[in-house]
Amino acid sequence: MSHKVLFLPVLALCAAMAMMSCAKGKPAGQTGGSIPANPGKAKADFGMAVAEGTPAESVQNGTPVMPGTEYTAGAEGTARVYIFTRITTEATNTIYHRFSRLIPTLTGNGIWQEVSTVELQIKSTNAKTWTYVDASAGSWRADVLAPDKKTVMQGYIFNVKGTSAEKVNPLIGKTNKAKVTLTDAKLCESVDKGKPVNDALAFSLNGESMRVYFWGSFTCDTPPAAVALRWSRLATSVDGTHDYVIHHYSDVAVKGKVWPTYYWINVSEGQWKVDVLGTDGVSVMRSFDFTVSKVQ
């Protein structure tokens, strides 16, 4: 992902252009909610407004080229999308372009997770400014922020078609008729000779990451079979909402009628959740909520 910043003063008003607020380009299903734009606050507190703006394929001579909300990733896996805005202001000031990507969540709502924020100096009372982002496949949002870096003056949503890098449930699409039962399970710091060591739901972290182990014992009527572990971390959207984002799937092979096994992942500081999914990849046999805290 990369971005670039450009701006120039406007000596005369540009030709009228349709402003896109936030509804166009939203994906079906997970939407992340509406954009909480508050242009009135920006005008009252900072004396500035977004006079016009749009996503576009490029900007030439201060004019957006092929504005729209749908783009296609190239061979490198990204699409370069420009965000053009014309700002009117009572005095020179600073604004920001914040780029966020829609991340699927366990609740199905999705959250807008910040990717980058670019500072822009507005040096005239009527200025054109634009940035671009090399966006991977998925749904994206660009917010024009006021000088307080909080107030959303205007927001735009656009989609990039291509191969998504989202985590994929390994059980989806598989036929698995075996009956698998989870008879015992623990989260722990390690596993020694097949036994869990220091089981807990709160872990202390030295450094940036650590291993957390899942240990479980399964029974299966007609092995082999497969279940899965879904590891998720609580994340915060740019709008302040919270939800669990899928971090990793562990594909669990149950190879005997009685089958103890264990898996681990590297986790960072935060609130985590692991769900033990049944053979259908949907039903949850057991869930663990756990925390990872840095040692002070």
C-alpha cells in the first residue's frame, strides 16, 4: 500500500460535479455502518467545508478523471485509487485523508480498520487537493477529516475487485459426516508430552508476541474427520465500534476414535477469542475468551 499527496490553489470554481457521500459502492452483507460525516461541525468550528470531491482513477491538471466507486486490481494485486477534494476555508489550515478497509467480523457487521492517514496543508481559501492509495481487493473508505483529525467532513466508499486475502474457513465446501465431540479442552502456555502446561485465560506477554496453545481431546465415531479452530482478536473501527476480527484458522485433523491434539498461534497484546468449530464449519462446540497483557 502506498499513497501520495498533491494540492494546488483554485483561482476559479470548477465545473459542477456530483458529490458522493457514503452510500454508493457499499458491499452486500458486512457494511461497517454508515459514515458519521458532520460537515456542519467542520464549518462551525474550523470555517471550512468540502465543496466537491470524489474517488477517481486519476487526477490531471487538477481535475478528477473517471470518477466512480468500482475499480479492478491489476497483476500486482492492487488498484491505484485517487481521492480528490476541493476545500473552501476562511484561513489556511490542515486537513487529513484517512483510508480504511472493511474487515469482516464475527457478528457480520464488519468494521472499518484504518490503513493510513495523510496530512494535507490547505494554503488557499479555495484549494484542490488529492491523494492516492494502492488498494488491495475489498471495500475501502476514504474520510476527509477536519483539522482536529476527528471530525469527518465527507466520506467516500469504493470497491476494488480482485483476489481477496481474507482468512478462509478450511471446512467450507467439504463433506464431513462423522460425529465429532470435544470432551476436554484448555488454553495453555505450552504442551509437554501431550499434556497442557499452565492452562489459563489470561497470559502475560514479554515483547511483541507470544505463543498460546489450544489443547483438546476429541472423540469421533468414524475417523478420520476434520474440525477447526477460529482465532479472533477484538479490534476497534475508525468510528469507535468494537468487534472480533478473524485472525487465523487452524485445520484440526481428528484421526482416531479418541484423539488428543494441540495447536498454537502467535498472539499480540489484546482481547482474543477461539471457537472450536464442528465438522460443518459453522456450529461452535466450545469458545474461550482470553486476554494477552504486556508485563509492566
